[in-house]
Amino acid sequence: MTSVGNFTPTYDSNGNVTNDSLHTYTWDSDGNSVTVDSVGLTFDALDRMVEQNRSGVYTQIVYAPTGAKLALMNGQSLVKAFIPLPGQATAVYTSSGLDHYRHSDWLGSARLTSSPTQSYASSVAYAPLGETYAQSGTADFSFTGQNSDTTSGDYDFLFREYSMQGRWASPDPAGLAAVDPTNPQSWNRYAYVRNAPLTLIDPFGLCTFEYNSDLDGFVLTCDPIDGNGSAGGGGGGGGSGCRTTYFLPLDPDSLASGDDADADPQSGPGCGGGGSGQHAGGNSSGGQTPAEAATQYCRDNGHILNFKVPFTNITVTLDATATAGPIKYGTTNDIQTVIPLMPWGPPVGAGVGYTLKINAPKDPAPQLSYGIQNGLSAGVFIKPDGTHQGSVFSFGLGIGPLYTLVLPTNNACGMMANKKN
């Protein structure tokens, strides 16, 4: 963008906007906006904003295990909390308790707020690119579910800032990997949701989701970070970074959809599927059923921690887990069966704790462990050829057998999505 009216925007050497006439930015070497206007920002190792500094007044940001923004804090004092509810609603709490409810449209934008006494509080409308109008009362701005918590008119998406000009303040970090050669809109690394803001959302600032009425949720067709494409649904060749039918439910009940996905989402290179090669079709190699998509979503977003060690290929995840008899359950909603190989003390285990995985296989794999599940144990993942990959450590409070084989059994999210089949 070379001009906004009579204003000429400025950029740094990495293509990040430093002044777009509405806001000024400075950036670190990772592409994080360390200041927006006069607010100083701090980011964690996962490149998430975790603290705001307004002339010495600090606000910390707390995230839920799903990665969504949960609360704003000042030390140990609550500033504001956001609790998602069914039907696209959100309960907003302040230090005084429940303050109001947000009621959102199909994109997740908060159009109406109501009081705890079920009376009208405020309303606002959004133009396609997020500009607000027709405001009544003290509106609570939230465009596609993203808040304007740093400075007015600038929405805080998880990995990028957006200031209502139809453009991100920084280019897509995936670079050319985000480009679909058949879709000219994808070549612009700054464009918001490929210039289709009435049907697409981008909750992370990285890749677009399209609303699917059959699933009552949003579908992501391509994940440039993943880098593994495959053919799908009876048409369409494999390509770089294709993942069809990645499901983002509008509310928990939408996981119960009993039909296979039959969407026609905006797809990227090589996204296979039914007929046209862009359908998310049935059970073919590239498509996923709602159960498979829901399972994938919970496994990708259920970790307490999930990161790659800088300058290495080492991946690390941390989950909370609980064991009761032969069943082990974790925050990714995976259900595992614990089989004792050498009983010690009680023949079955019980306890709660954490499971740390290093270089774990992408898909669930059997684990051979030594020690007490959820007490203190160490093990490895067993590959189909009998070799091992990665390491797994459990620690917490528990009792159980000494040697165990932990087998992946099912995923609760997939079971919920499949319960009507």
C-alpha cells in the first residue's frame, strides 16, 4: 500500500508497517509489534502478546488451553475476562463480577450486549472490513471474536495486528507458502481473508476459515505451516501444506454433526476433495469426516504448551492428564488404555499430573513407559516398524504398575462429533 488518501504509509526493511495514518508500530526481529502507538508490548516464546505497558501501568494477558484470550490481569487483580458460551455468546467479567454478555453474528463479531438482568445494553454494526458504525450505548468492540484491547481501532489477532483498512500491519509469515496460484487474492501477503470478509475469518492471523452451514462451523482448507499435502475426496492432486476440513466449531453442540463434510471452501495448492478437487469429501485421503476434523482440532489446540525449541527441530508439548484404572485421559481429549507389563503394587493406576512429550510422532502412537503413570515415569513412542521415536515423561501424584504399555484408543471430540452416525 503506497497511499491512504493523502497519507503515505511507511514500512521497515521487513515489510512491517511503521505508520499507516491510524497507528504507529515498532517491530522486533520475530515480526512482533513491540509498540502500538504509545503502548509497549511483551511477547512470549510462542509469539503471543502477554503484557501491555501503558506508561508504567501493566496489563497481563492470560490464554486458555485452546489459545483463545481468556483474561486481562493487573498482577493478581482481574481487569476483564472472556468466557465463551453456547450460541456464539460470551460472558464478560470485570473486577466487580459479571458485567455483560456479548451476542455475536455468524462471523463472531459482537453486535449486541445485554446486562446480567437480561436487558439491552448496547449495539454496534461492522462494515465488512471491521469499521464500526450505528453504535448505540457503550459498545464492546469485538471483530470476528478478536478484541481491541491494546489501542482503539486496532484488533489483536493472535499472531498479527489488524487496523480496519482491509490489511494486516505485517505480511503473512508463511511467505509464498501461503499462495494459491489459482487465486490471485492469495498473492497479497497483507490482504485480510483474501478480500472475502463476509464469508471468511482468520482467528489466528495466519490462515482463513470459511463458514460451512452443514457443519455449523468454520472450515480451514490449507495450513501453510504443516507442509504435507495429499489428494482428497475423489479429485484434486496433493500439494504443499494442504489440510482439508479443519474444523472450528461455533459452539460445542456443533461437534455433534452426523454428516460428512460437503463444503466447497477456499482452498490452497493441491487441496483435494470431491469432484472439483476442492471439496472436503468423505473418507478419502485428503478429506476428513466431522469426527476426524473435530479430533484434529482438539489435538492441535488442547496442549497446555506446544512449541519448537528455537534453532532446532525439537518439538515439545505439555498436557494435563488423569489416570483411573486402565484409562488415561488428557487435555487433548485423547483416551488411552494403560496395560501393565509388570505389576508393582496395585495392578492398575490412578492419579493426576502432567505429560511432557519431546519429538512425539504427529499421530498418536503406543508408549512404552517405566515408572508410575501420573506419578513419575519415562518412556518412548513405538513406531509400527518396532523402532522408537521421541520421549514421554509423566509427573504428578499417582500409583500404579511399574512397566506399562499405553495404547491410543479414541478421542472424545471425535466421539462427540460421531455420536449421531
